[in-house]
Amino acid sequence: MNRTWWALGAAALAVGCTQEQQNQFGRGVQNWTGTNGVLEVYAGDKVVRRFIRVDKLSTALGTSDNESRAYRYGYGVLDENLNFVADPTEKKVYFEIGGFGSYVFFENPR
């Protein structure tokens, strides 16, 4: 019941907001609730790294100018054998992805 009221309140607030404000609000909710994200890093058309159980992918901001940096960062389990499963030997790690690389972030299909 509380979630229903929260969702209705959020929807009512979103009606009077600009699209950018709605996007920021949506990202805040996603970051708060977390996701079961997957980040795949590509070299050409081949997956070379996969991180699973990524709760969010964040944008770095400059400390003095508060401008977005050309990389993303987060925490996730390095899926070394690329099987979409966090095996006992695979650990949660911090990662950074450069803005010039090829990567895809999506919700885990499993």
C-alpha cells in the first residue's frame, strides 16, 4: 500500500516537471532502488569483459567545474567466464569505462 501511494505521489510530481527534471528524478529512483544490470565491453564485435549485478552506472563529475566526465563507473561482479552467473570464484569489483569505448548496459535477462 505504501508503495502505491509513493508511486502516485511521484507521478503527480512528474506531471509538472520538465523532461530533464523527470529524467533526473527517474535516475534518482533507479539509483535508490538499484537494478540487476549487466555491462558488456566490446572489442569490435566481441564481448571482452562482462560485469553482472551492477546496481547503477554513474557519471563522474569534475570537482571544480561540476561538468560530466567522459567515463562511467560502478561496482559489479566480473563475469570472467561470460556465463551471466556470479560464480563463487568471481568477485565484486570497481570499474571505470571510458567514454570512447564500446559498451552496452542493460537489465540482466536472467
